[in-house]
Amino acid sequence: MRRIMVAGNWKMHGTRASVAELTKGLRHLVLPSGVDVAVFPPFLYVNQVIDGLDGTSIAVGAQNSAAEASQGALTGEIAPSQLADAGCTFVLIGHSERRQIMGEQDELLNRKFAAAQACGLTPVLCVGETLVQRDAGKTLEVVGRQLSSIIEALGVGAFVNAVIAYEPVWAIGTGLTASPQQAQEVHAAIRAQLAAENAEVAQGVRLLYGGSVKAANAAELFGMPDIDGGLIGGASLNADEFGAICRAAGN
Ligand code: PGA
């Protein structure tokens, strides 16, 4: 049985004061016991959030990490070993904003994914198509290619200890959500692609949906058979809204 997961991606938001406020709000949430909850603050605030959530069940992850596992001469990067040392347990790999805006490509993401796992972090691999790709009928092809990049480089076994987040680029931060049916179709295809390699891995891996998830649409999305939770952007910056999404996941 896959445990539901709700993850909050804070992106490049926050100040010390607002992070303290949000962390305090999260501390006070009553979270359903069947749901794994994690938040992904900007690097700068990771320590503050880990300290602030000490004693709670909420895990902390980073939004990105270096392709090299160990610390070294790589100005401006953060090694996954450093994230693990800080107390992070997850890291986002290949969020669409990094693929599209920072130009990160599959080969680099394969290395980031492997380096993160080598340090004991659980990678959350983000995949998803643009609107142009969807309109051209290429959604499953694009997502399939993003997934097969990891499978070919690291083997399907790499997904024993990983999470996948399907985030259609056109739904991120736009208020447009994939319908539960649209999301389920892609999730089912992702699971089928993994199952073609290894049925057990496919059954065990958690597939999160992301893209304008909020309390009002979460339950419907999480009710689909292959949607095992969500990766929440904007709505995760409000503790009450995020808590409501976590509760929707628990039902
Ligand atoms: P959103 O972002 O919920 O603000 O659409 C999701 C994400 O990018 O992870």
C-alpha cells in the first residue's frame, strides 16, 4: 500500500520573518496520520525550517542539489551530502522551472538524481509537458522520455527509493489544473512504463500530481487510483490552506 504524500514547494519565496511565521503555522497543524508531509524551502532557510519543525512529523527537502555528491570546488552549488548533513531527506530534481528557465537537461538531471540517492536523499523527479506539447498530442511521449532518461541511466530500481511528480507546465502557477481524468491518464502511463520494466517497482512508487492544487480541488485529484498525493506550490505558502490539502489527502 502506497502512503499518500503532500509536499510543499516554496520556490523562491520567503524572508526570515515570513518563514518563521509559516513554520509556526505548520507546527500547529493537526495532520492526518496516514499522510507523509514534506516542505521544500529555499536553501537559505532550510536550517531555520528544520529547527522550526523539530519534533513534528514534517520532513524537509531542498528544491535542487548539485550533480556531485560530495562537497568541493563548485561555486554557488549545494552538494546533496550537505543537504543530508543539514537534515534534509528529500530533494526535487528537474522541476519544470529548472528545466525551462535554468536549462537543465536530462543528462544533468540523471547525475543529480544519482548523487542525491548516493547521499541517502529521496529524489522527487518532476516531469511534465508544456501546453504546446500537449496541444500537439505529445504529452505521453514527453513525459515518457523524461522518465526513460533515468531508467536508461540508472535502471528502474532507482525508483524503489524515489518519488515522481507529474506537473504539467501549463498548470503550474496558472490557476489551470489538469482535470482528475487528465492527470490520472498520465499517472497511469507513468506507472505502466515502470511496470514494463518491473511490476513491483511500479506498484510501490508514489506519483504526485502538481499544478495549481488547492484545498478546493485536492480531494478530487487525490481520489484517482494512480495519484498518490500532490506537490503544492502557491497554496503551500499558507499553512491553513496547506493543512486543508493534507487533510483532503487523509480522507
Ligand atoms: P503551483 O506550483 O501549485 O503554484 O501551481 C506547483 C509546483 O510548481 O510545484
